[in-house]
Amino acid sequence: MDQKKGVVRGICISKKRGTAKYPVESARIVPDWGIEEDAHGGKWHRQISLLALEKIEAFREQGADVDFGAFGENLIIEGFDLRNVPVDSEIRIGDTVRLKVTQIGKECHSHCAIYRRMGDCIMPREGIFAEVLEGGNICVGDSCQLFIINDTFICFADRCLDLFNVKGVFHSASFDNFHIFVLLSYLINNFHYSFNCKKLFVRAVFQRLLPRFIIYNILCSCQYV
């Protein structure tokens, strides 16, 4: 994993959903829930939202007068390019808090007040979401660390699938689970890394291969291919 360091520059909460959050100096992070007393906490994958301080400052330079929490973000982090953090990466705050990144960006179903005023809102494309692995107390100014999952295996998986011409295989009536097994077996046995590396690689292959396989079978069932 790659490791980067940053700082918590803001903590924001709100009592109700659909309202702008307001800054606080400290907060308690609850495992598998989110920030205590924040309306977005719960048993789901978007327990805490994060936004980079650099993105907020760039938005302000366009003439927007926005305070921390105006975009609905819980944590404002300086030092990370959050938009390019891979899902499943880990963010650690202080000595105890551990967050796992679960989603990058979000769909904006209804334009917020900032969008209506400025014609733009950065949260849907720049914000990220996380669930709480381990809780604790955090304060503005706390240091944080970002442990990025190396995406080399995902890139390598794409290259291997291209070499095997998977797209062409999908147009063959003989493509089935057996062929997936053979393909994965060949790639694993010819990829000489540690067991943990192989697990990451297999996951990367499945992330790329299975969605295509499922889509192909749906199209076949509808007689489109």
C-alpha cells in the first residue's frame, strides 16, 4: 500500500438530513455508524463524507462564499487528492479512528442551494464516502494517514484481459464458467508474486471480467446477441 499524510481541517455535522452541516471543534466517531449526533450516521456504506480542503479553496476562488459544511461534508481533509483515492483504501485519524473508503462521488438528485447560486457543486464529483472500521474521538488539527491500495493489479488485469481478447470471446457461444476458470487459473499460475498479491490480482480480474460476463448473459436471455 502507498501511504500519505494529511490533516483534518474541519469537522461538520447536522441534526437533520437535507440541511447544511455546521462546524464543530471535535466529534466522536462511532464504529459502523458514523459521527455521533450527525444525521447521516447509520448502518450503510456512506457513514462519513469527506472533501478535500484544496477543492473547497479552489471553489471559493471562483467567487463562492461557502463555509465548511456547506456541501454536506463531514470531514475536510488537507493533503489528499480524495477524488483519486481507490475504493477500499483506508484513512486513519489520530491513534484510533479507521475509515474505509466505500464510494467516490455521488449522484445529485436535486440541485442544492450552492448549485442554484453558482451553477456548480463540487461534492458530487469531488467528495468521497467511508464507513467506520474503528471509532474514537477526533479534533480539528488531528493528523491523518491515507493507505492507498495499489492499483497495479487492476491495470495488469486489464492488460491480461485485452491480451486474451475477452471482448471477442464474449461473442462465442462456448464462453461459460469453465472458460472463466481456465483463464483465471492460467493467469494466477503464471503470475509469480506472493499469495496476498495473487489475491489482489484475482479480485481485480473478477472486477473486470464478471460484470462483462453478467451483461453478456442478460443480453443473450433477451436475444440481443
